[in-house]
Amino acid sequence: MIKGAVAIFKRDFKKFLSNPFVIIMTLVMPIMYLVIFGNAVGGTLTHIPLAVVQEQPYNDFTPLYTSSLQGLRTLAQKDYPPTFDVLVYNDEEKAKRALQDGIVKGVVVFPSPISRDNAVRLYVDSSDYATPALIESGVQSVLVGETNPVQINKIYGDIKYIQFFGVGVIVMAIFMTTMFGGGIALIKDRELGIIEGYLVTPVKRSSIILGMIGSGTVRAFLAGFTIFIVDILITGIIVQSTEDFFLILVVLFITSLGVTSLMVSIASRFIEQQSYSSVAAFFSLILFMTSGAFYPTIGMPDWLRWITIINPEFYAVDALRSIILRGQGLNVIGMDIIALLIFSAVAITLGISTYRRTLE
Amino acid sequence: MEPQTFYHEDTRPHHAPTDSIIRIDHLTKVFQSKTKSVTAVDNITFNVTRGEIFGLLGPNGAGKSTLIRILTTLLRPTSGSAYVDQYEITKDPEKIRSIIGVCPQNSTLDVELTAYDNLEFYGKLVNVDDRILDARIWQLLEMTGLTDRAHVRVQTFSGGMKRKLEIVRAFIHHPLILFLDEPTIGLDPESRREVWQQITRLNEEETTIILTTHYMDEAEKLCRHIAFVDRGRLITLDTLDNLKLAIPTGDLIEIGFEAMDERLLPEIRANDQITSADIRDSKLFISAKNGSGVLPAIVAILAKYSVPMTSISIRPPSLEDVFIYLTGKKLDEGTSGDTKSSNGGNRQ
């Protein structure tokens, strides 16, 4: 009875295409995320106002002070304006007041010649999340630069945050299209009695589910692929080889299959849209936030990292990042693919068994 | 649950007459919930003859739809058995589904698709050969007069058009049996007549039709055999004429008047053809075995007491009268033109 599955597949797909508004809206959301979030977060910080002062008495400027001052003034990331706008103070108290008044983001106090063993003291505005770490590393690099300069080699080239994040958005698009577009369409069909119409036909129930998962998978895949292309255009990521390209398609497909099956198993438990939508929102939040799309998962507390282990999005994001950003092949993403396949198999089984129960 | 297909040496009950296309044997369905159990179908036994239009009548909630759902393999019975053609409903549900057409009470059309697409999709589900499918679709659209709307979305259709489309959709694969659950519920009189014509036409193509309804006129118009169902039980099953004979009171005579002389009542009742005579709301209600035969005698008595008549009506008992007689209650308040129950909603 593959004919029945094909008929259901075609019908679902025809309905999907007949509503371009929904298609566009489900794609607009991830693109907005990519463009707005990707640019708002993780931008390179420059022109950070920084106060520099030497301890009393400062009849003479120490060599450390002069060279560091020069270093801080010229410190910049490649192709970017200087990181710091250095303001020289001659009174430590005044400098600290400037910090409190928000005129500067940090104060560097250099020791005077009499107290050579004293530390270089750094005061930072800790209410700001991002700049203290940057000031700290900037000052340290300048101090270290005195003796042994650190040579940084970025083995995958310069990767901007939007490129790092963009890969996650591909997975997000798959998830959103499935959970919201696909799941709601399925529940609507049930509300309209269309599913009941299937049941009095000789089509096997497994064929019905096969048709539904099939059409959902293709829809999700197309959404993921579209965002992948958008990602290339907007963030400038590059796919290095044809092999990589096909590997990406494979990952997108397995992810789509798993997420769609999960959706079918969840959606089959609901008879109306509202409660399903809230559950879908819950799932998309928890799975997306723990996927590592925003921030590396190693920064998470242990209890949260447990979620990433069973989170298919984590493996999908990791696999895509390995291929797209690092140009790695099957030998590295093999584990991710196996995890995704296991997830898909479990989700399909769950989808079929829970769906059947509601048919009886 | 996917019941396996077993092939028994003989799946027919030996006592059943072969011209019965449906044989229901002590069928019971109990819906269990935590707090209570409801017996929707209570030990029902009857047969349906091949090729007829069979009416399943009863008030809302009588168990008609549950019975249909069991026969169309959507529900499993709690006990008892039923055969559709030669297949047992719990053993060969897939075989049954390929020989039946079902038009459920609540529409299952996809209103976002066109009429053609709806028929094409369903045709594929019920395994109509691709080579003849297109021709068959146009034939059905012709039958319903929807040819010019073939590529219009169903959501723009009127209730009657949707209903007709859904009925022919159930018929796309020439099923042996067509189940129609409340086919004219919520339709205007004109659409109802069209749906009735449709049903009659389909029956002429040698399809057995099982029809549930709570409209008496519908059953009177269409059905050869009628089964009365109430509270899950089969009250009676017979032909329309026999059912009417079941009422001992015979024809009903109503005479309107302006002023009544009470003395004529005993005199009317004295006629041994007349079973009862009563006065209500300025009307004289008389039940008589042979209505038209006794009418002259009644008119003569009225003339004798100089009672001026404003109206006379004489009618044979309707199915509704039979139902009231058998169950002591009305089938539905206002059986004709009633749209109150039309938005039956999700009853399951």
C-alpha cells in the first residue's frame, strides 16, 4: 500500500505549497534571528574608554608605564579600529571616579618606581558583561608583550559570531517549520476530521504515518536547505568541496526526519492547537537553547549539559559546524550522525506507536 | 492495533441467509471511563439485505453513529460479532474497508483543496486504478452537477454541494456498501431533495446503502427496511408499511371547529371503527381503523349537533407516530426543517 502513503504525501505537499504566506513566515523567523541576533550579539567591541594612571609619586614615568601605554593605544584586532580609547589621568582617585561615573570602562594603575614589586592594578566595570574580560586580556597581552609576544594562529581562519551562530539557525529553521508549520497542520487535519477520513479507507495505518512523516521531512529539509543558502549569502560561510556539500545535505535530511517523527509523536497526543502550540514552544526553547547554537555547550552547568546529550539539535549543530566551519569529514561527524540516526529511529517508533493509539 | 488477516476455512456463519450483506449478531459496545460506563450499542442483532436502502433511525445519541463506526471498522465492539459481506469486522477490517464507502456525519472533506483534488486524493486512498481515475472523477462531478466547479476550493461551496461531493467521494470506488451517517443534517429543503435523488441514483447502481437519520420523512422517502434504535437497543425492524400497521389506532382524523357540543363525543366513540376521540385546542382528534370509511359518519354526527367545521384532515400514521407509539417519546423536536441539531459538532 505504498500508493496510499504517496497519495498522503502528495496531498500534504500540495497543501503546503498552496499557502505561501505560511511558508514565508516560517522562514522569516529564522532569518530574522540570523540577521538581528547574529549582528546584535558577538559584534567586535572597539573604542572602549580606558583610564591609565601611575601610582603616586610619579616624578618619572617608569619604562613599564610608557611602553604599556603605547601598547594599549595601538592594540587592535586585525582589520578593526583600536580596541581602547586610552585616557591618561594623573590622579588615581580621579580615574576611579571616572570609572564610577561611567566615563571609562576600566582603570589601569601602574606601580611607581619605588614600589617595583607591586602589581599592576586593574579596576573594571563588572556590571558590564563583555568588556571586563576584554580589558583584562588586553592589558595582560600588553604586559606579556614586553617579554614574549603571543602569536595567535586561528586554524579555521577568522570566524565571526554570526557565522558561528548561523549554522545553528539552519537547525532552528528545520525545527520551527516542523513544530509549528507541520504540527499545527496535522492537528488541524484532525480537527477537520480529515484523519478520520483516512481511517475508513483500505490504506494501512503505517502507510498513513509514513506519508505524513515523509511529507513533513521533505518540508523541513527544504526549509533547512533554504536557510543554509541564506546563511551562505548573508554570513559569507564557504563550503569547501562537493563532498562537504553532500554531507551537509545528509545531515539536514536525517535531522529533518528525526525532528518530524518527534513532531508526529507529540502532535498525535493533542486534539487542539492551543495546548500543542505551548508544548511546541517549550520544546523549541529547551532544545534550541541547549543545542550550542548560541554559545558553546562547555559553558553550561552539568545538569544542563545532560539535556544536550539527548538533544538532537546539539548533534545537528555540531555536525554542521564541523563540516561548514572546520571542513571536517565523516571521520569527525560520524558520532553525530550515529546519534542523529538513533534519535530518528526512536522518534519514528514513538511516532508510529503513539499515532496508532489515537487511531483506535 | 493492526489486526492480522487470518483466512478461516469459512468465515460465514452457517445460519445466515446469503442475500444478507450485513449480519449483526448480538453486538454490544460499552464506552468505559473512570467514572462511568455508557452502553452505546446494547445487544443488537439484525441483517441487511443486499441492494436495499436500509434506514437506521433514532434520536440523537441513540447509538446509530457508534453502530456505523463499528461496522466501518473504526471501533471494535465490546462483544458480539458482525459480518460485512463475508468478512468479520474485527478479523478482516482492511478487506471491509476496501468494499465500503463511508460518508461520516461530520464532513471529512479537505476544504482547502478543490473538488477535483478531493476526489483524486480519496480515489488514490481507496486504490482506484490511475488509468480510470480521471474519467471516474469527471463522471462523479457530472453526477453532482459540480463539473464547472471542479477546480474551485471546496470552502466556497454551499452545504448541499459539499454534502453531495462527499457522498459521491465515498462512492468513487464502486463500493458494495455505502454508509451515510445523517446525510442531510443541516441542509435546506432544496439541497435535501437533491441529496435524496443522489442516494436513489447510487442505489440504482446496485449499491447497498445504510443510512442513519433522525428525520422521519427522509427514512419514509428512501428506505425499504427501517430499524428503530433507542438508547443503544433495537426497538423494531420492519418495512415501512408493516411499521405503520403496527399502530393499532389506524388513520388520524383532525377536525377543526369554532363551537363544540360535548354531547357528540360519546356518539362518535360508539362507532366500533373508531378507537379514540378527543378534543384538544379547538380540534377534534379521532383515531380510526379505516379513516376515509368512517369520515361520512362522523360528518353526519357533527351536522346533527349543528357544529360548524373549519377544517378536516385525514392522514395515515407517519413514522414519527410509530416511533412515539413504540418508545413513548418524540424522535426529535420538530423533525422537519430543524437546524438546531445540525451543527452536531464532534460527538465522539
